[in-house]
Amino acid sequence: MLPKFYLIFFLFQSCSSPAQEKEVQSSPIEVEVSEASKLIAKGDLLLLDVRTPGEVSQGYIEGAQNINVSAWEEFKAGVDKLDKTEPVMVYCKVGGRSHKAAVYLVESGFTQVYDIKGGILAWNDAGEPLIKD
């Protein structure tokens, strides 16, 4: 029989995880407009507008890249080309489609995914600026 010291040591080693393992995000982080605005202002993330091109033509957040989540296969192909290590913030009109997109991004291995709560309508209601073509 192993001495207690070795048994305890073995159990401790088998239960501890290596510090080098990267923490995996299990779900998107929903952020209020005020927090989203601060994160966007820092400029350290990809801003992704997942609305239709018609909706985008009515106004969008400066710096946003449009990949329409309603065209699902095109959406998947578009986001698969993005850097998964870069933080991504998504938005749509009110939050439903962006949540679907954000969940897909997390499941696809993106390491940091944010979703603007209430979408562009909440952004606009908060008085944040929109770009209109």
C-alpha cells in the first residue's frame, strides 16, 4: 500500500489543471450600450454588424464590418476567415440575430465575443452616433 503522502500527492497532481491551458469562453458576453461604446472607442476589437444590407444602409456604427447572419452559409464563410484570437463585438437591430451570431462565434473558437444588448436600436436610443450613407 502506498504511503498517504504519495496518495495525496498523486490525487493533487491528477486533479489540478495546467496553468498554461487557455480559458475557453462558453457563451457570448452581453454588454450594455455604455460598455460597448467604451470598448469600441478603445479600438481593440472587430465590430461586426450582422444585419441585412438594407438595414445597414439606414445607419451603422462607425468601423463596423457587415456580414449578414440571415444569409447563414455566407455568414459562416465570412466569419471563418476572421482571426479567432481578436475580440469581436456583434450587433443587429434588437439583439436576436446578433445573439445567434455570437453563439456561433463562441462555438467556432473565437476567444472573446461581445453582443450589444438591445442592438442598434438601443445604441441609437442612447444617443450614440450612427453613420448613414
